[in-house]
Amino acid sequence: MTEIQALLLIKSILESADIHGIEHMLSEDCEYLSTGRGIIGRNRNETVEFLSSMTESIKADNVSVTCKVMHITDVYEEDALFHEGRHGLTVSYENNDNYVYMIFVDVNDKGLVDRIVSSQENYSIEYDDLRFGADESEYAFISAPATVKDWITALSMWLETANVDIDDFYQYIDEDTRVVFQKGDAESITLESGLDVEDYFDQLMNQHFDAVPHIIRDEEDGLILTYGPMSAIATLNEEGALVLISIYIDTRDEDEATDEVGYIEEDLTKETIIEEALY
């Protein structure tokens, strides 16, 4: 795992308020350090426990969290922990442009996270344009998607970076995987076979709405991925295989929109239930 991969996965953990799978990316001695409070987690178990309490609080308060990948351009304190060029995340709440704190990670030579740092130190930063990264391997989804969270994370990383190993990604799409797509008030289109899904996604993922993907929670704590005017929901079968991706692109003017996710919850979720009953 690279630093960028670790940051993108932590981003999905905070935005979805779900720490599923984080244990596998932490070393046994991984510590969680806050520049304001000191060491909070002294090992993997304590770090996971603290992150769990964070996400439970986010979920209980139904707070919208947005994280963005950035790098440091200038350091104002001589004893600062990090220096120019270091990558991290900014963390903001309720879609606020002003971030509350930053997160940095240290990754060891085995690709595991040794340390997570929550920092409020004073840095100048620039946000990364991940879609034009020089090394595609830095951004590839690195493990087989097994849960809705995994699939939403994989889609988010692809959309953020426009980099994906097609073989690694599409081998997990079954020949029976379907995509329901709707744009505005137009009639929805359903792609029935895995090959059609691949062709469609090759086109879809090359669209760039000039927006960072954002994982949000619906009222039932489900996961919805929003990216500009597009929203996506993943549905798995009882065996954990991907059976359906519902995609909606909102064509309404900003003044007409009343919520963040358009009508994907109303229209596509209902259609999903109907279609699943037919197959």
C-alpha cells in the first residue's frame, strides 16, 4: 500500500463512518497521534477503537464529512512534524470549505500504516489533482471488493484518479451484473450483461465533473457515492457478488435541487427493488 492509497481509504472510512477493513491496513504497532492531545492509540487495537468511536460519533450525529487529498507547500513552524511535499487529507464537516484538521499517515516497507496523525499545525497546502497522477499504481484499488463499502470505495478511487487496472477491477464484475442508469427525467436504461457494463463504465468513468467524489450516508445508513451531479448505489447478492449499480445524473439547475443526491433514493431505489424481484 502506498501513502496515497492509505489516505484514500481513510477518506472513505471517515466519509462513510464505517471502519470496515481498516485492521488489515494497520501494523500491529500502529499508533494514532493527535498534535493537540498526544498519543491516543498506542497500537492497532487502540487505534481501531479510537477510529471506531470517531465514526460512531459521526454516524450518531449524522454529520457529513468531506476529505480532500492535498500536499504541503510551505511550513511555518520550525518543529512541525511534516514538511514540503508531504501528502495528507483535509477534513471538513457539513460541506464546509474550511477544514477542521489534517490527517497524515506513515507507511512502512511492508505497505502497512505505522502511524496516523491528526494535525492542526499551520501549513500552506495545495489540493492534488489526482486524475493526472504520474504513477497509476499509486491509485489502483488494491483488494477484491467484498462489501458495498468496498465497491463504493473502489468507484470513488477510480473517479477521483481516473486510474484503474481494468483487469483487476473488471474481474470482480459478474456476467450477470447490471447497471441501471438514469439522466434527469429521462427513462432509465438497464445494462443486462457484464460486457455491456464494462463498455459503459469505460465511457462513464472518463467523464470528469470537476468534483471530488463524496461518500454519504442515507437515512438507513446505506452508502451513496456522489460525484458532481452523479450519484451511485451498489447492491450485492447474498453471496456478496455485485449484482446492480444504480446511477443517476441530476440535470436540474442548482436552484431547483433540494438535496444532495437528486432523486436517486426515490426513483432508482424503487426500480432496484422491482427489478430484483423479477430476476
